[in-house]
Amino acid sequence: MDTTYLGLQEIHGSLVILECADFPAYDEIVEITTLSGCARTGRVIQIEENRAVILVFEGTSDLSLANTRTRFTGRSMEITVSGEMLGRVMSGLGRPIDGLGPIYGPRRPINGAAINPTLRTYPKNYIQTGISAIDGLATLIRGQKLPIFSGDGLPHNIMAAQIAKQANIAGDKHNGNFAVVFAAMGVKYDVAEYFRRSFEESGASGRTVMFINLASDPAAERIITPRCALTAAEYLAFDKGMHVLVIMTDMTAYAEALREISSTRGEIPSRKGYPGYLYSDLASLYERAGLLKHGTGSLTQIPILTMPNDDITHPIADLTGYITEGQIVLDRSLHMRGIYPPINILPSLSRLMKDGIGHGLTRDDHPKLANRLFATYARVGDARALASVIGADELSDEDKQLMEFGRKFESEFVGQGADECRGMMETLDKAAGMLNDSML
């Protein structure tokens, strides 16, 4: 039975405090009504006996201590899920914002259902992104979580849109069963429109569910957006049996919102002011990826984050690297030289790649080609370092060959158009041809 209270004791930023509440429950959803009748949604994030701290998603502006009505609903936050979500655009709170009407279907809690570890199965099949540097050298495996580490000013938004448009399951029999859930957090309006327009113009919008949280939206909404997106993805993957790719950008904006709310609550900060539970909070999102033994669907994640000052040891990147199975690292020097996508393959890796490529999966020579490319490109770095000391003219013939290989590798293999989709066989043929031409 729900209960309504009149008045608040305190308002701090996006938090309100209500005392003398009867049996408030942690994570319970609260409906808040202003004096003018405007309704807002909140969530109980802290309980001290009968004192409830409530996070208001839409912000606390115009709330009154004396006249605000607070109703405890007795349930946790849920969103409506359905196969009809494909092709729709949602707000950061999972509400349709595309003018196409409401979505009808079952309601699911946004925190998801815990997956029994014994029911998980090891991922072994790849997802083709159409980007050679990823498909050939850091292959994305179905059920994997493979983040992209970027930086301010790097083209991660273009890459996110390209992957969402091009990604597919090899083999025509699976492509109709493939979906993309795209969650944008803290993005500017023009970036959100770029994503929406890109999907519509490419024809990918029909298989995509978009969740958009704008930079102008409250920070409290930002921490809900990825959970809404993952709840929709879990429904499509585990209830509808689809292969779902979840792209979340930008996880740095999510972590900044978490830090802001933690600071408002007066919690003791950890590294660089982030809350001490940042690791477990990120894990609660990333670990929702995977495959089930007796299921037909899969949930794969590509979280994208911008590293402040390009610092890969920053807490967000550092903790993400611990939780996930590899990383794709974007390089500013490649971007400055006009190479797109500016993927630095040496620090990039996919820890599940070895089990998802080769005989019966991609091509027999795929593992050998990838190893040779990594080894040869690593030697390019040594040759460039030597050239910076003694000059390129003084290099040996072999080192000059390495320098030429590095240039061609970056411009012709790593580099490709933002609308260019390369198949896996085309990528492997290009890799083999490059190695054969170099004679290294």
C-alpha cells in the first residue's frame, strides 16, 4: 500500500530528505508532486531508520519544503520492454521521445536479473564491425565486453555510429536476428541528432533502440540511462533470442554524474574524488553482458569512455580495463595525421579473440596473420625511434622497409572511410597482401 507525505525536511542539489517515513525501502521509486502539480520521479538511495534520502531524476528546482507531496510506490524502478522498441528513441529514463506513442509490453526492473554463473557459456563466435583494425586484430566476440578508450576531440562518436550501422553476425541466416541498443549519456544536442540522423540515413534505425541523455539533462538521469538500455537489451537477448550489441557512450559522463551525486551525499571520496564503489558500480553494468547455455541470444557490450588528459591510468579507464575483456585504444598522434579510425593496435587487444577466430570461425590463417601484424608493427616503433636519433637516411635497408610498412599499415589497413564497411575476408586478404608485399 503506497503512502503520500506532505513536505520535505531538506533539499540538497538533486537530493531531498524526508523524515518520519514509514518503512521506506532502498531503491524504491518515489513520485514527487510540486505545488503546481508537476510530477517528478525519484529513487530512495539511503535509509537511516525512518529518514529517507531521495534522488530526484528531473532535478529539484521549484520544489518547496512545505508543499511538496511525496508518494512511495512500493516498487523499484521499471521500464516497459517489447520487441516494438526496435526503431524507437527513448529518453534517458526509458520513456519514448520520438512522438510515436507509448510502448506496450511487460515491465522489467532496470537493475536486471542476476545471472546464475553456472548458466553462462563461454563466448566463441565473432561479431563483424566492418572496421579492419578491430575485426582483424582485436576481434569482437559475441557475449564479450570490449571498451573503446578515447580522448577529448578524438572521433569516438563517429566510430560509435559506424559500428552501430555496420555491425552484423556473419552469415545471412543470423542478420535478421541482430539488434543494436545505443545509449548516449551526457551528449550535446547536435551529437544526439548526428546519431539519430546517421541511423536513419543508413537504414539501421529499424534494428536499433536509442536511449538519449543530453548534457542539459540532470546528472541523476545519467546514472539511470545505461541501466534502462541494458534492461531493454536483456529482454531482446534472453527473452526474444536476439544477438544484441550494446554501445554506451560516454562512460566518463556516467562516472562524473556518479561522482557529483556522491559528493552531494557527503560520501568520503576515493581516487580523484570518485566514490569508493566506482569499481562495483561499473561492474554492475559491464557484467550484464554474456551468453546463456540454453539460450539462443547474446548480449555484447562496447562501452566508450574518454580518458581525461589521455591518461589510461585514470580511475575510469583503469577500473574498466580490470572488469572488461580487453580494450580498443584510440591514438591522438594517428588522428593528427588524418588517419581514421585512429586505433593504436599495440595497446589494443581482445582477450577472447583467440577462441573466436581461426578454423571454422573466421579463416584458418587468421591467428597467424594477426600475430605477424602485431610483431612486425612493434618493430616499426623501434625503427622510428632509431630514425629520430640518427635520421631516416642512416637507417639500414631492413629498417627502411619497416618504416614503409608502418606507413602503409596505418594508412591502408588501419585507415578506412567512415562509411567503408570491410568484410572479414576482405580484411584478412588485405592483411595477407600487406605482409607478403613487405617481405618482412
